[in-house]
Amino acid sequence: MKKKCDSAVLFPAPQNGDESLPPLLRQMSGPISFGLTNAYMFVAVLQNNQEALANLIAAILHIDRSEILSLEILNPIVLGEAADEKACVMDILVLLNGNIKINLEMQVLNEGNWNDRGVYYLAKNITDLKAGEDYSEMKTAIQVGILDFDLWKDGVNPFFQKYEFWDIKNNRRFTDKASIHVISLKQLENAEDEERLSGLYDWAKVFKTTTWEEMKALAAQNKIISDAATTMASLSEDERIKIQCLQREKAERDRLHSMRYAQRLQEQALKDGWEKGLEQGIEQGLATGRQEEANRLNSLIRKLAALGRTSDIVKGAGDPAYQAKLLEEFGL
């Protein structure tokens, strides 16, 4: 596939203002109840509008839309029905042009494990050879993470990053059969100039939009976004979809609560362990100190007795200041 980064290729020419928008989209106003960062709405909109999905994939891969000849969703959901309760991740698995498997995931909650999870799902989509097939028949696998958080705690967090298997020493690609693409929505405003000219930047703005007024302003600029926004508006009025979006938000909140609760338990355990250890340390220190003090006094008594200074022993026992003076005298 030939690499490109021209938004004009990815999207049709701009339209003329709000009047060009579909009636349903024109009437929408105020906050967006369930935007595309809601994983259920993300899947529902792109499954229901495969032209938008194709354009998003073209933007992510930086290719011309015309290079996408076929697109098949391998894990479709029944819109309005509950997703698999056991599945903690909602994604869209696409077979592109019959030989490229692309898994797209929208993730808002940072569970601190996306690097490993991204590799896991990438690996699942690589290992799909059937018995008797040659390794050369293995499909290309691409994992896409659209993240509403920074992937890296330290260092640079770019707006877009592609990760591949690479020969570090000789600076060459090991294979083009696997890669991970990460879009950081938190870094939208830090996108480089070239990235701002790409269709991917436009899609990121759509993902981050929180009001219908903002969405309509973006939709007025191109028909693809307009169609996707109209699909979202239509789905937003479906009570079954609303329920599933609410369930998705509840699941996110429950996981966040569990994470915070586990963190508090860990912090309390560390605190309790520290305080207990400190208490034990003090007791041990006091015991050690008492033993050392007893040893010093016994040594003093032996030295005074050896010199026949019995009166100093008696006086020191009743006068702490005199005792300290005797200890200093003998270097104890």
C-alpha cells in the first residue's frame, strides 16, 4: 500500500455550512450524551457505517481510501443487545482486502496494562494459520489503540505512534506482518503540523467532541464525518443503544472503583507495614539501648571495684550527674 497523508484524499471536499447537514443532525443540540469515546457507541457507529470505518482505517494507515477494496467485520455485535459480559474489551476486528486483520479499540480508562494488552491482542490475530497452511500465508495483523490517556508515564507521548518489530543493531525491519498503532487523544493539541493535515487528526477531533454544536461544525466540513455523526445521532435516539452505552459507562466506573479500592488497600497495607516495622524497630532499639547501657554500667563498676573506689560506686548509683562524669572518666 502506498503511504499518503493527504486529508483531501481521505475526505470529500467541504460542504457549505449547517444547511447542508441532514435534518436529523441539524436538530441535535447541547451535550452529546454518548460520544465515540463510549466503547459501545464507537463499535455501533462504525459497524453501522462501514464507509466511515473504511475512511478511519485509511487515515490510521495513511493510505488512499481507494486502496481499501474490501472490508469485513469479523466480530459484529447485535445492536441494542448486551455485549459479552465476560469481555472487558469492546473492539472491532476487521479483515481488510482479504489479508490484513485490523483490531480497533477505543479505551478511556487507563488500567496501566495497555502495552501488554495490545501485544496480546496482536498476537491473537497473528496466530490464525490453519493446519497445512504455509507461513507465507499468514495474514498481516495490526492492533490499533485509540486511547484517551497517555500511554507513557515518562518521556514523550506523541499524538500518533507506530510500533513494529525492528532490528535495533542494524536499523532494519524484522517483519511487516505485525504492528501496533496508537492514537493518543490527550495529545491532540500537540499534534505535529503534518499530522494536522491528515484525516486522522480530523477523526481525533470527532472522537473528542462533547457537544452537538462542535460535531455539526466538523460535519459541515466533510460528508464522511457528517454521515458518521448522523449515524451517531440516530443511534443516540434508540433506547436499546442508550441502555448498552449506560451499561458500558457503569462497567468503566466499576472497574475504576475497583482499581482505586485495590490501590487504597495496597497503600494502607504499606502504611500499616511501615508503622508496625517502625514500632518494632523502636522497641528493638530501646531494648538494645537498655542492654548497652547496662553493659556500660557493669564495666564501670568493675573498673571502680578493681581500683578500690567503692565510695564512687555508691555515690554514682544515687547521682546521675556524677555517674555520667565517672563514665566519661573511663571513656565509657
